[in-house]
Amino acid sequence: MTVADLVGAALAELGVGHAFGVVGSGNFHVTNALRAGGVPFVAARHEGGAATMADAYARTSGRVGVLSVHQGCGLTNALTGVTEAAKSRTPLIVLAADTGAAAVRSNFRIDQDALARAVGAVAERVHSPASAVADTVRAYRTAVEQRRTVVLNLPLDVQAADGPDRAPLRPVPALAPARPGADAVTALAALLTSAQRPVFVAGRGARSAREELRALGAASGALLATSAVAAGLFHDDEWALGISGGFASPLAAELISDADLIVGWGCSLNMWTMRHGTLIGPDARVVQVDLDADAIGANRPVDLGVLGDVATTAVDVLAALGTPRTGYRTPEVGAAIAERIRWRDVPHEDLTGPDGIDPRTLSVALDDLLPAERTVAVDSGNFMGYPSAYLRVPDQHGFCFTQGFQSVGLGLATAIGAALARPDRLAVAALGDGGALMGASELETVVRLGLPMVVVVYDDRGYGAEVHHFTGDDLTTVRFPETDFAALARGTGFEAVTVRAPADLAGVADWVAGPRTAPLLVDAKIASDGGSWWLAEAFRGH
């Protein structure tokens, strides 16, 4: 076996879930070694799309994703997706071919270690045939145990060398959850006991702690909210407020801002989730529970920081809490939540007209038409609050939000990765027109893989965030002619429907009814809303 064979076989044996990439001469052999080991591989049309597919797969499945790229330009093409994964602490391994040590004049030669570190990934390397397996195991452990994106560089001369014989790998056992300190548990229990209106805000670090947080919330009388990346965690709880922050409904924002105690569970409490701090009342106490010490208090001062695993901390605090409390869970609050916590329950003036369909009307209709068992992936842009706030998801695995880097153009690839992680659910990709064109090459990938996906393009014929933010300026650089996305999609094998008014959605209903032999693209020409509500928060102070 060559070193390339050893690396691919070792990752397969360690249990990586799925690989994505664009194959070139530098990563051909290691990719085939992965495939020979039983790891499924998806050939994307662009390395940037492949990186985001691998990221979304890992987030949705809970297994380590793999990205395989050619040396030099293959890695630079993937860099935006790798940056998103690194900023979001996605357990991901990037198998990056690299030029050999003697190839100092190679066109492909760049400092790949420095490049990885520059975007927040961990740079690792297969150093020699003798160390190849140990180097690979180290990269895997770093990805899993530290929740990091690791770029494992594979020099071509080392890849081609004969590898030593090796014994089967020992499994890498999961680490025991980190328990919080006893004093911190006592302090948090005391704060919950004295609070009259506690609110929990669960983030990425709480996605596996749903039942533990629900139990503690019930005992302490806390209302339950999430950050955007944890949307759906409390989807069926009668005391759930939905997403906190810019996407929060008016009632959710009101209840959170009236809280006298806010506990962030695996949540950074950043400017998006807390609306630049405006959702924290002047007398509210703030607690942050996190596995990473450097995350606690990073975005705003906290009254108590608790270092520990979210689920374990919730269990320990529940045991220390004592008599259950009513807290914020009064009949009046319960009735208000039942009646108007959802955005679709907030009345709006329907702006459907010559410019297209009102995006709120569109989103409500799609929520009703599409199957409830769905995975929603949302691109970045002016439109993004509509699918995030209006399209319900069945649980925390039903919403994939690749927004750590806030890059436009990742939405379609996100949906592909999530669809492969959960083939039992309908994948829904919500895109703006800008992001749809950036990621259009992967429309063919959707068709080739036979994914029963719905792609919704909210087309406002421009970069809407800039249009609304820079009102009064020359906007010719951010407005564009209308694009026929339906024709573009049909050219790759999609079914497609153009929607300008509610009646046009009959085509969506027909597709849902079956037989769904091809994916569907909804080319929605949307009317301007005068500036989306979340943009006022996003741009405030800029």
C-alpha cells in the first residue's frame, strides 16, 4: 500500500461519514482509497461547493465529514467553505494534496499550512510513511475531540511512497462530558431559584441537550429560545419562543427583553442573537454555559460563567434546584405564546403586485405546501429571514445555517450536504438571486445525485441588503436585470415553476403530490418589503 492508500483506509476505519470534493491528479489516489474503504464520495462541480457540502453533512449527521482537494488551487477554491466550517467549529477533515518538498518551482506551490491557520483551521501534515497513520489519527482526534476543522496536507512525494505494514487501528473512544464545578452549579441553581422571568437561549453547543434543557426549564419556569444555528431544538414545546435575535417575532423579542435572567447554553450571545444587547434588559442577570473558556464573556459581560458540557450542567443544576417554580410560565404568557409567537401569526399588508409576490405570503404558503419532515438550508442575503422565520422544521437537525462567515452563495451546497445526511427528509434550499447564481454549478449535482430537493429562489433582482441600506445612493452596482432561474434549472434537469402571485404556487402543490421524479426549483419573483426587519438590526451601528 502507498501512503495515500494508508491515509484513505485509516480514515475509513476511523469512521468518517461521507467525502466530497473535486478530484485532480494530486488527490486522485487518496480519494479512491476512501471509496475502497466504504466511504461514499460526492464529486462536486466546484471545490467551494464541496467544502460546504462536507460542512453541512457533518453538522446534520453528527459524523465527521471529509473534503478532498487538489494541491494549491484546489484548496484555494475551497477556502470560503473551509473558513465557514472553521468559524463554526465543524468537525471536518480537509484532505489537501500538497507539493513535494523538492518541487520549489511548482505552479501549485503555496504555503498551505499558513493558509489553513489564517482562516481558523488546524494545519496538520502527513510527514512520512512511518508516521502516516499516526498523523491521520491525530487529525481525526483533533476534529472530533476539539470540534475543529483540520487541513491534513498530503505532500505528493510522501503520498506516493510505499507505506509500512500496520495493525488494525484501535477505536478512538468518545471523551466523557466535562462536568461543571460544584460551586458554579450551586450559583446557577441559586440564580434560577430567585428569578421571576428566566429565559434559556440554546446555541450550537446545546443541540444534543434538548431533553436536559427542557427538564430544567420546566423545573425553573424558564422560557426556551435558541440562536439561529440551533433553530428547531424546542420545536414542539409549548413554552418555546423560537429564534432569539434578529429573526425573533415581536412577542419573542418582548418576552426575552423582559427577562430578569438569561442563560446562554452553548451560545455565544453575540450581536445577532441578542440584537446588539437590546434583548438584555437593564436589570437582567446573564449566565453563559460553555465548554470553551475563551467563549464565556467574549461578546458581552456575564454575571456567571459556567465551564462545562451543556447537558451535564443542566442535569447537575436540576438536581440542585429544589422545589419546582412557576417562573415565567404563567397562564397569561402561555396563552400569548400559543396565539402569536410565530411570525405567520403577525398580520401583514400583502404587497403582492406588479413587482411580484410578497415574500411573507410566499413563505407562509410554502410552509403549508411542503412536507413537514424537511431540512431547511438558508443562504445569506436580504431574503434570509423569511425562510428562517416562516418555514417550520421538525427538530434541530432540520435547519442547517452556514452563516459563521456570512458568505453569500453557500445555500445550495448546504442543502446538498444536509440532504445526504438525512435522506429521509425533503431538503429545501432557500436562496437569494445573488447566492443562486454563485452556486448554480451545483444544480447539476443535485440532479445527478437524484436528490428530491426543492430550491426556492427569492429573486428581488439585486443585492437587497445593500439596496435597502444605502437608500439614496447610486444603486446601479447592486441592481440587476431579471434572471430566468426556471429556465436555468430546467437546463440541468430540474422541474421548475415561476411564481409571481399565490395562484402560481399550484405548480408546487402538483410537484409535492408526486411522483417527484426530478428536483423542483421555485423561481419566486418577490416584491420589495422596503427593507427586511432583521436588516435594521444587522446594520445598526455600522
